[in-house]
Amino acid sequence: MPNISFGQIRYNDATGNFEARVDVHRGDHVFRYPCQMSAPREMDAEQVRFGLACQALRMSDTPNHH
């Protein structure tokens, strides 16, 4: 499982989204993704981080080519 780190998590009132830069660390590489998640402002911070991390991991998955 790669390590995940977050930039500042902000709430965009205009779009109703949490937004953050999410870094996925795989070995010696860091892959940086701009992520957003539609959710109410009152959502638990842990759930927000989980949702943003899941999105970044989906974005970072590349199919294995044989």
C-alpha cells in the first residue's frame, strides 16, 4: 500500500466540494493529483481524507502491460 499525504484541504462553497492536492508515494516516486469530493461541509474530516485518498489511488492506478 502506498503512503498518502495531503496538501491543504479546502471547502469550495461555490461547488460544494472538498478540494486538495493528494500525493501518492510509491517507492522513490511521488505522484501528485488534484482531487475533489462532493460532500456537505459538515462531513467528518477522516471521511473527507479517506474519500480524497481513494480518488487519488484510483487516478494513480495504471494497468499492468505484459
